[in-house]
Amino acid sequence: MSLLDDLQAILIRETQVSGRVVFVGDGVARVATSRGVVEAAASGDLGVGDLVAVREGMAVRMNRGLGRVFYV
């Protein structure tokens, strides 16, 4: 790993960032964020394009309530 990779890993663990999953494989998710692409452990069923929050090295799907649609 380079110095930049180490610095990125430290910064991401201290804060929460959100982004979209661009790759999922073997329990690892690559997430495109405003700070660049980060690798995090994948939780649950993540797919490419999912909106996630990266907290403490773990990518967790964000629920924005899009599944709740009411018709009147």
C-alpha cells in the first residue's frame, strides 16, 4: 500500500461518507464517494448502484424510504 492509501483508510474510518457501490466481490465493496473510491467490508446483499454509507470500514445500505409508495 502507498502512503496515500494508508491516509485514505485512516480518514475514512474516522468519518462517515456516503456513495454508490461500483463493485462487489468476496465480501468487499468498492464505493465511489465524493472523496474517491474506497474499499469497505460489504454487509448484507449489496449490489452495484446501491446507495450506501461507509462507517468504520463497513458499507451499509441506506434506506431512503423508496420502497414505501402509497396510491390513493
